[in-house]
Amino acid sequence: MVGIQLIGIVIALAAVHLTHLYYKRSHFSKKELLFWGFLWCLFMVVAIFPQSVFPVTDYLGLARPMDLIMIIAFIVLFSLTFHNYILGRKQEREFERLVREIALRDLKK
């Protein structure tokens, strides 16, 4: 168990570092920095103290903490997939609008 905990801690620390770098490069706002920093710190706490999720798993009627992690992971993946789809559709419509605008401008010339 200690090996997996160490891997989890290293991943969380690397993610905190990357989040800070993205903030320094102005890719993240302060709000995003705080959100992701909190999320990675929470991940690190769960990696160090896996028994801390037992009350949640007991309340939800799950047999193992890994079940809870997998459910959360699926929810996050589906949410991100939907969000990416919506952004792609918005960009597609904007691109189509720009192409039409340019085509009509060229037609007038």
C-alpha cells in the first residue's frame, strides 16, 4: 500500500507544480489556481489517508473506496466529454459564420 501512496503523492505534487506553472504563464486565473490546488491537495490527503473516505463509502453503501473513486471518475469523464462536445459545436458554428462572412465579402469584390 505504501508504494501506491507514494505514487499518488508524487502525481499530486507534480500536478500542483504544473498548475502553478500554468498560473504563472497566465493560462489559469487565480480562481482556477485555487480550485485545482484544492483538488490536488484533496487527492494527496486521500492518497496519504485512504481510510478517510470510509465514512462516505459506508454512507453510499459501497463496498470499497475504489468503487467511489471509479464512480467519481466516470462522472468527471462524462462531464468533460459533454463540455468538450459543446465547445466543439460552438467553435464549429463560429468557424462556419466566419467562412460565410469571408465568402460573401469576396463575392461582393
